Amino acid sequence: MGMGAMMVPAFASGRQVTAEVLMEPGMDAASKKVLADIALNTAKSLGASYADARIGRYLNQYVFTREDRVQNIVNTESFGVGVRVIANGTWGFASTDDVTEEGIRKATNQAVAIAKANGKIQKEPVQLAPVESHGEVSWKTPLKKNSMEVPVSEKVDLLLSANASALENGASFVNSALFMVNEQKYFASTEGSYIDQDVHRIWPTFGVTVVDRDAGKFKSRDSLSAPMGMGFEYMDGTESEKLEGPAGIKLYRHSYDIVEDAAAAAIQAKEMLSAKSVDAGKYSLVLEPNHLGLTIHESVGHPLELDRVLGYEANYAGTSFATLDKWKSGDFKYGSDLVNLVADKTQPYSLGAVGYDDEGVKTKKWDLVRNGVLVNYQAIRDQVNMIDQNESHGCCYAQSWNDVQFQRMPNVSLEPGKEPYSIDEMISDVEKGIYIAGRGSYSIDQQRYNFQFGGTVFYEIKDGKIAGMLNDVAYQSNTQEFWNSCTKICDESDYRMFGSFFDGKGQPPQVSAVSHGCSTTRFDNVNVINTGRNI
């Protein structure tokens, strides 16, 4: 949550507005089409072989509280247009918040001029994979309750109720936050697509701390929520679906009870104060989805971005161990035979769900790892030719109208097991292990290979039963070794999603939101270290 708060100044760019402005309707699609055509026609008249225009209205509302008071409420609106062109075989991009005929012509002239200037040093012309012309279409996040239309007072009351619940159950300190985003995006291209999309996301979160002043110790437990591509129905139980996890852990799927989770957090943080410290060694790990999603994000999602594989991100975010020679071999064992990892921009309730990406490609699902073997990457229109493919994967995205779109991670998920298999059955099969729920600190090297992950709560498994809470747990492995140690996956009834609201990439840096789904999964003979000793 702290990282999210630090990202607010950049992510919530735009003018500060009242909450009422967030509920006002934006420009209608017919008016957007008229303005987009000005950009497209101007670009063609200046010699561009291709052009697209994105007219975007980006709305953000963030509510922050601590104990019994509101710390901050942020409402922003950003509105403008970005124009991307190919001229002389080279990309050019320009943007403006002057969304008028004159402003759009000026930005388009600048985009074409930039492309022609860049063309003087371009070694190879841009090759775009063909894309279907969609005509005039629209897509919207399926909502039951638009978060922007819910009164701010109701949101504040909910967060303060969660805080009170934590304090009543022994918390010394608690802070909570609610992040809500609405992207109203219009895309048009010289290839005949006019796409109007309305995208909504929500993320409730908190941090609870319990202090033992006599012992001079404290422990914290963060929320077990996941950011979702949903409306406020995620918060009010209209999509109610709770699962009971081991040791009373509450598991949430398409509905989140922040008051219940805050109470449990305080109780578990108190329990952590007297929990024993883990003995380092080899363990079987039973990893629940809210935890494993982060490991998927770092060890699968990022290393299989094609631009990272090709070295485009080397100066900023590193490269990838999953080089082209491993993919071309056709037999590189990314994981065990049970491991099937898919990319999917159509997944319901996910953060990455849209109908079309930011270059007008209809979104889809595709394999990254099938039966443990690396079979594909994530690539967009000007990249797929580099891996001998002729169809974009539909994972191009820009965080705003004034940022150029580029390849971003889609939802990347581990398919559930095919046979009926529950969490209780998995635990009963473990002789010496640790059950880990929730995200924690982590580190991973520049090639997304060697890593270390912590978590939120840890429970010892001994002879098939939960034997009590543990402290100071982190596991170490490398990506290939870890995924090849996967031995069991629970079935679809346990499938849930983790999400990242602020996934950073690129120079200048941009953030995107992405989900990772899976069921509870077992990994055997993994090295566990004790993070609390020798400090």
C-alpha cells in the first residue's frame, strides 16, 4: 500500500477535481470519431503510411484513512489525445490536452515530423502484423455498481469500519485505502477501427500493526484482498463467494469483506508475536493464490515479455533468462508436466480484461508454457515477426493518452488441476511443509531467474496437519528449478486471482494493472531460510 501511495502523484496525473466531476459523462463516441478522423486524415496527407489516435479520459479516486480519521482523498481527471504514426518506416508520437481540431492537427504534424526525423537513423522499417478492421465497436467492464457513483461518505465509512474492527481485535495501528480507476478510451486507426471502451478497476487494502510494548516487539499483517476489474460490488457482497482456508484464513474470490479481514488481521498479528521462528531447511510449500500470484508475476510474467527477452528493457528493468534459443529448441522445461501457464486479456474480473488492446487488436488467450514446456512469449504488432508469427497477441497498452503504447504484461495465470483436489487434501499429503498466504517482500535478479519470496502469514505443516504459525519465512530458488518442483495443483473450485495495480516498466516509466490467477499449489523440496536471525 505504501508503494501504491508513492505512485499516486504519477499515476493520478491530471487536474484535481471534485468527486462530482468523476460522475459526469464524457464526450460521446460520435464526437470522438470526428476528432480522431482529423488526426488520421492529417497524418495520411503528410505522408504517414499508418496512424492511430487515442482519445482518453482517465478518472482516479483514492481514499486514505488511519485509525479513526481520513488522511486524504484524491480525485483527478485527465483528458487528451495521443497520435502515433509510421512515416518513412519509423514510429513517431505526440500528444496534447488541446482536444480541438486545431490542437489535434498540431499534434499530428509533430508526430509525423518526429517519425521522419527518426527515420534518418532507423536501420530496419517497422513491420506491423495485419489486424482485422473492426469498424465501430464498444466494450465495457461488466459492472453492477459504478465505484465513481458511490458516495465518498460511504467509502470512508467502510474503511473506518474496517479500522475499528482491527482496533477492537487488538490492533495498535491501522491504515486503509481504496483505489478506484476508470479509463474511458477511444481508439481509431487508418485501418478502419473505431473502438470505444470503458474500463473499471478497484483495489481495497490495509495494513494492521500490533505492538507488544513490554517485549519491545511488533508484528504487521496486510490485507488479503486482490485488486479486481470490477465495480463497487466487489466491496458490498453482491458477488459473494468466500472460501475457508487452513487455520481459519479467509479466502476471497469475487467479493471482499474488508471489515472481516481487518479483524482477522489483528488477531493473526497478535498470534505472530508469540509464533516460533522457522528452522531453515528444505520444505514442501503449499502456496495459496494471493501469494503465488506475485511469484507468477515476477518469474513468469516479466521474463516472457518479448521486449525484455530481446534486451529492450536492459537499461531499466533487466533482461530475461528465457532467451529465444530456449523457445526455439521446442523442449525447454520451464516447469513440471503439471505446469500450464497462459496469457489471457479476456479473463472476467481481471485487471487486464479489455475487449481490444491499445492498438486495436481484439484480445485473446494463448499459451506461454504447455505441459511444462516454453511455447510462446508476449508480443505486439511490431514484434511478432521477430518470433516468426503473423498475429499480434493483443497486449499493447499505454497508461494514459500522453504516453506511447507498448508491450505490457497481460494476465498471466497457472491453470488449475484437472482432477478434484482440495486444499485440505493437499495439506494432508504433506509430511513437512509450510502453508503461505498473502504477499510479502521479495527480490529477483535482472534476468528474472534467482529469487527470494516472503509472504503475509505462514503456518507449519507437520504430518499432514497445520501445527501452528511461523515467523521469519522466505524461500529461495531459481525460476526453472522452482516450477519444475511443482507436484500438485488444486482444482478449479479453489481458483482465485492476485493483482498488481502499479506494475512498472519502460522509459519514461509507465504503470499498468494486471491479474494472475491460480489455485493453491504445492512445490516440493524448496529451500526455506530464516529471515530473522543474525540481524
